[in-house]
Amino acid sequence: MKYPKAVVFDLDYTLWPCWCDVHIELPIKNHRPDEIVDSYGYKLKLYKDVPGIIKELKDNGVTIISASRTPTVHIAKELISHIKIDNIPMKDYFHSSQWGTGSKTRHIKNAAKELGLEKELANGEFILYDDEYRNKDVNSIGCKFVYLRDTDYGLTRELFEKGLKEYN
């Protein structure tokens, strides 16, 4: 199976089962390398299939981008700094993180510009995995949209492969 040049992930309810601006209260600390606990004792880790998917993309030279509308950028930074995949902070897997209010199209365009991948974006070599259907507008900039309808499971292996098949 051929991979795209870049895969973009939403954060909340795509990579983990919460909204970081609603459910997480700083400070946080590691409960285990792959799980954090916040100041109220709320434990959070990535959805089950996410670590393997991210490692697979890294191993295949795919550019990995995060894009989130979170208004609490400082909390998202803390989460990806503390949650580890194979004892490596999750932040080290991302080539670009575009967060804050505004559209995903803007986030993705900014990442493409930052990474020198504007041509690849225009050529349709990006995929966004996201739980919010309103973000399907990224199709207008050349980014394939994969809707993660059921937020109970977030990004699953099945949905990841579905996106790759549609890309191919």
C-alpha cells in the first residue's frame, strides 16, 4: 500500500478520548509512559491503535502533522510532551503542530508552508483523520478527509486503512 506524503491528525476524540480544554486540568504527570494523570486523577492515554499507526507512518517516512482547534494549546503541548510511544514523547513524532482557533484548512496550509510541502498538498498527497464532519472542507485544498464517525473508538486500524485505500 502506498502512503501519502503527509498524514494530518486532529487531537481530541481522534487520538485520545477527551477534549483537552474540557477534561484535562493541569498539572499533569505520567501515570505510565503511555498514560498521564491530571490534577483531579483523570487518566488519559491514546486510543488503542494510535501508537502502532504513528510508528508505522514514521517507519515509512511519512510526514506527520497535528491540527487542532483547541483553545488550550498549552494543555495539548503538555499532553504530547508527556504521552510516550515506545518511550519517545509523542511530540517527537510530529513534524508540525498547528493548533488554535480557525479552520483546519488554514492549519493544514500553514503546516504545508512550514514544511515546504505546498506542492504535495496541491497534488492531493495529504490525508486528514478527524472526528468533526465540518472539517471535510479540507478536500478543497487537496487534502483527503477521513471522517471518524464514532468518537468512542477514535482512530482505529480499520479507519486508518480505509483512508489509505481511498487515497490509493
